Amino acid sequence: MNKAHLGLMIGMISCIMASIICLVLYLMISIVWLVLASIVLLLVSLLLVFIDLLHD
């Protein structure tokens, strides 16, 4: 195997690893946004229930 093949293999492996890392980060960021959005919706709904109980 000459140096060109070795360089090509290293380049392809690094591209695959970068793609996997980007995919994992994208999934983690999406899950974090989903959790934060559900927490915010829960807090807003509790606030609305509290305000509704105060007015009755």
C-alpha cells in the first residue's frame, strides 16, 4: 500500500468519524430542546391553573 492509499483511507475515516460526531451532537441538542420545551410548557400550564384558581 502506497502513501496515497494510506492518506485516502485516513481522510475517509476522519470524514466518517466527523459525520458520526455531528449526528450524535445534533440528536443530543434536539433532545435537550425537547426537554426544555416540555418543562416550559409545564410551568406555563401550572401558572395558568394557579391564576385560574386565584380568580375563582
